[in-house]
Amino acid sequence: MIESFLVGVIATASVTAGLFFLKFWKETRDSFFLSFAASFIIEGFNRVSILFLPRPNEGSASVYLIRLIAYLLILVAIIKKNYERRD
């Protein structure tokens, strides 16, 4: 019971952070903020989706694959931002 509540809190925080970055993207149109927004929103919905699995387990391959995609978005955004500064 408490685990479900905590997953909900983490999901809410992730989506809130995603919306925060989306706000900055709307102001600046910088793809860096859009990547971070997408990553946090994906992570938030991924946390919620765990609750609907027949056997909720954060160790399943599908959960980690979605997290990998979200974290790769952040990594690509950081690398892209660093290469833009060199030019």
C-alpha cells in the first residue's frame, strides 16, 4: 500500500519536473529543455505503468528499457548542448 503511494509521489514529481522544463522550452525553444521535459514525463508515466502490471516489479526488462530511453534522451541533450557551444 505505502509502496503504491510512494510510486505515485515519484511519478507526480517527475511529471511536474517535465512540465517545468516544458515551460522553459516554450520560452527559449531550446531542444535541451524539450529533451529533459520528454525524459521526465516518460519517467513519470513509466512509474505509473508499474502499478498496472500484473506483478509490479521494477526489475522487469520493459521497465528498464523505458528508463534507458528516458536517460538516453538526457544524455543526448547534454552531449548535443556541449557540441553546440564549441561551434
